[in-house]
Amino acid sequence: MSRWHDEQGCQASYNALLGQVLGGVASRLPTKCGNCQISAVHIYFHAHSRGRGGVWIWCSSCGCYLHGTTVVPPWWRNMEGVDEDRLTASPEHLEGLAQAVDTHWNALQPG
């Protein structure tokens, strides 16, 4: 059984976080999980074309995650070292890169 789960409580909390990011309010990572309240949430976009791509929001502590297709913020740049062929709905591949994802995210923050 996978440690990753995407039940309704996670979805609501992470959709709200995604809305903030897409609205221009991007937290430094890792940030607090709305499910377990531990600062272990990571966010990764993978841009494809025409400003769209995939998004993963996941908590390394409790295993909640959100994955979907979305508009990618204009400041975002895909991270080197992410094997696009290993990206699936669950954040399994990204979890191994969580610290690098946070560093990449924080370096890209506007302002």
C-alpha cells in the first residue's frame, strides 16, 4: 500500500494553497500542512507548453497530496534533475527531491 493519499481534506487545503500561489501569494517552502499541521509541504510545477503544466503539492509527514493540471506561474522554471518520465500522479519521484524542490522554489520567488 502506498503512503500517499489524496482524500477530501487534503484536497481542500492544498487547493486553497494553490489558489494563493496562483493569486501571487507564494509561501516559502516547506510550509505548514493543513492536514497534520507540520511544516513539511512542498510544491512543484512542471511546465509543458502555453503556460500550462502539472502541479504537485504534498506533505512529507502525513502523505497527503494533490496533483493536477494547472496554469503555471510566469516566474516558474522547471527544475533540473526532475525526470519527467518518472512523474506520476503521486509525488513518489519528487519526494526524493523534496529538499532540492524547496531550494529551487525559494530561489524563484519574486521580490
